[in-house]
Amino acid sequence: MYRGRFAPSPTGPLHFGSLVAAVGSYLQARSHGGEWLVRMEDIDPPREMKGAADDILRTLEAFGFEWDGELLYQRSRSEAYRDALNQLDHANTLYGCVCSRKEIADSSSAGIEGPVYPGICRRTPINASGVRAWRVRTEGAHIHFEDRWQGVVERDIARDFGDFVVRRADGLFAYQLAVAVDDAAQGITEVVRGADLLESTPRQIHLQQLLGVPTPDYAHLPVVLNERGEKLSKQTYAAPVDRIDPLPALFAAAVFLGHTPPPEMRDGDIESFWRWSIEAWNPERVPRKRGLPATTGARAA
Ligand code: GLU
């Protein structure tokens, strides 16, 4: 049984970039006759925007997405994340880190996504009261996976990322931990999301292996770039999609993903759009790129 998911963070309204991830994961799930779940990734209150979670859900509904089962809110999952940390701790793969931001910046080398922590606190027994963040051990972790669209990815976690944080200095659970725990708990068989998260995948697989849970398949879609070649995001002021008139944006998302809906469908309804797209969806048509500029159609949407 195929089970996919869409996992937005409520940091702002749905924009065209996040719509593409929703459409890609939805069509992949529905064309397999599978389930599609929505998980609200609200574990980082400082980054969240008030009302964004409800706004995203109302937009998904207006666009005709139908999700299976209950919505999962990550803010209700602290116990599961705590259990996972305990499990890592019992397996001696977790350690407390007392280093300050400055100490880390001064002692780290550059990795694929930011500084590679040199493991100071892994080697020095520390006094538990000074612990700021909790890190997972990574020595010897070589992760290899084949992404449906991005091809083979091989990473040496210790060299490329270092011992990474699973519980932050502010007490919040880290994204990598929450996603690894929830994808397993929800029985996700394939993760379809934007290629901006491709480099998170090796860390998530490392956590799955430490926690003894299955690794789903991975399929990273090209991300939508603006005229300046930047990923559409709240930080680059991407415009929200229009929930009063969803069809142009849905149409543009299908085109971005390599599909060509018949022109007369522009004047149709969203039900016929979804019927056509689920039938016509062919993952082979999705461009095998990390990022692509929005098409003319997408800009118009
Ligand atoms: N919540 C993440 C985001 O909105 C996506 C997480 C995921 O799909 O794994 O960027």
C-alpha cells in the first residue's frame, strides 16, 4: 500500500512553491491508488505565523485536495519525540553539548549545510547541568539512497554534516528528529517533497537506522525559482496562491511538473483538473532538476 504525505510548516500562507510540492505528492499518491496524509509541522513556534496553519488547510481544501485520516499536528507529538531521544540515549548514540554558538563557529569546518561540529563534547564527559543542545553521534555513518528524480546520493554524515542537533538549545525538538519519527509513525512509504530538503534526507535516514524504523523511498521535486534564481519562500516574499481562483495555479503546477493539461481545461472546474491529472500523471515527465524557474503560466498564476 502506497502512503504519501504533505508536511507544511505554518510559517506563512501557501505559495506556488509549496503548492507544487503538494500537487506532486498528491498525484504520486493518488495515481498509485494510495493514501495521502497532511501533517502540520508546527514544532518551531518562533518561526511560525499566527493563523498560517488554518490558512494553509483552508487553501488545500479550496484547491480540492482530499487528505486521508486525521491531520497530525507535530505540537501534539512531544511524547513520541521524547521517547525517540530516550531510545537514542539508551543506545549511547546521543550526547549533551555545552558549546556556545561562538565556540561552535570558531571550531567548526564548513559542511554541506552549515558548520560541521567537531565533536568536542563527544570526547569530553560533561556536567549535565550545562547541557544546551543534544546531538546524535555520526561517526562511521555512510548513507546511500537513490532518489526517484535526483538520482544517487551518497553522504558521509560525520564529514558532511557532523554530529547534528536533535534537541535544540531552546528546548525544541529538531526538524530532522520530528520528521524521522513521524514518517515512521505514519507508515509513509514514499516521501515526495522539494529538492531543498534533499540534503536533510541522509540525516533522516541515519536517525531511522538508529531508531530501527524503515526507510521510505524518496522523491525530491525540483524547487520553484524566482527571476533572481532564488527558491520561492516566505523569505523571498513569494505571493500566496489565490484560493478564490485555484485553477490557474493548479494548471501552472502541472506544467511545472512536466505535464500539459488540455487548454480547454483552463475554463473547467477543479474536479475535472484532478480527474485528468491523476489519470495523466507520469513521474517520468517530472524534470530531473534541483530547481527550475517558474513557467510563464506559473507567473501568471
Ligand atoms: N515542513 C517542511 C517544510 O515546509 C517540509 C518537511 C518535509 O516535507 O519533510 O519545508
